[in-house]
Amino acid sequence: MSAVGLVVALTGGIGSGKTTVADRLAELGAGVIDTDEISRALTAHDGAALEPITAAFGPDIRLADGTLDRARLRRIVFSDPTARARLESILHPLIEAAMLERLAALETDYAVLVIPLLFETGQDRHADRVLVVDVPEAVQIARVMQRSGLSESEVRRIIDSQIPRRERNTRADDLIDNSGTCVDLEPRLQELHAIYTRIAARR
Ligand code: ATP
């Protein structure tokens, strides 16, 4: 098992600010493990998920240079729930195993596991505490549209595929309101860092 004193799972809806929060907690001293980054590595050239994905979706899911045709895969899984479930059944166990391996190697006081679909995938079982980054839906939509160029209806579709905001917030041990500026976030992040460091030291 991990040497860290406390495992915090960090989640939130698309574009809520998970990466922004995780990056700052890392600067303060947390050991951060980002499951999106693990997912990208698994599906990159030479990634362990590439062969099983090709076996499941056919050779056309690879581009001429052998890399994954991410746009094609995204189109397929967004229009077909069975295909989405198949992709998730390949990726999620691999992501979870890599995350736990990295967690076991951490030597920080506490760990932050960034898991976008935390409750949807039942991975909250790996955490001692759940930290949720929260923003109103209008802010979420504006930030994602600005960053990605997706349309409002595309962003809404993704939001609707995730756990409802109210339920996510209810299941949080700690909540961060990210509706203000990044500067506004700082006192709350300092506070949480101090709390997590203190809890970790007691264990
Ligand atoms: P995703 O779910 O897509 O991985 P995320 O939850 O990790 O997103 P971030 O990438 O941290 O969210 O933030 C989403 C976008 O909003 C980014 O472009 C980020 O720079 C911006 N952003 C985050 N927090 C704030 C803030 N407080 N004020 C203004 N912009 C912000």
C-alpha cells in the first residue's frame, strides 16, 4: 500500500477547474496523479490500451501512422452507448492499475487523485476524502467553449452524461467554489493543503 498519509480524490464536471486546482496543490506539495494523463499515455503510441482497442474497434481505428484516430473513436463512442461501454471496459481497469501503481510509489504527505468520473466509476473507494471543484453550469459551459471550441449543445451533452452537479456536491467531503478568478481560489487551496497535511500527519 501507499506510504502517503492521506488519499484525496479530486473530481468535478468538465471544465470545472480540476487541473487548475491539482496543479496548485502540487506546487504546495501534494503528490498529484492525473488519470486523464494516464489515459492519454495508455492510448499513445506504444500505450498498453492500443492493441485491445484495435481488437475491439477494428484496424480503421488507427491512422496511417499507427496512432489512434481519436476523433473517430470519440465520434463512435458518443453516438453508441455499447461502444462507449466497451471502450471503458478496456480503459478503466488499465487506468486504475496504473494509478494504484503510481500511488504506491508516492512519498508526499498526501496524494491527490484527479478522477473526472469518480462516482460514475466507483473509484471513490480508493480515497479517504473526496474533494469536489464546483462551478455553476453557465461558467462551466463558457470556459469549456472558450478552451475547446465545442458548441454549447456539445458541452451540454457532455455535462448531461456526467453525474448531476447537486449529487456530486452532496457526496463531497470538501468543496471548492471555482466561480471566481484563480486568485480567488488561493485562500481555499492554502486552507485545504493545511488541513490535508495535518490529517496525514495524524495517521
Ligand atoms: P476537464 O474536465 O476538461 O479536464 P478541468 O476540470 O481540469 O477540465 P481546467 O482545465 O482546470 O478544468 O479548467 C478549464 C478551463 O477553465 C481552462 O481553460 C482553465 O484555464 C480555465 N479556468 C479554470 N479556473 C478558472 C478560473 N478560476 N477563472 C478563469 N478561468 C479558469
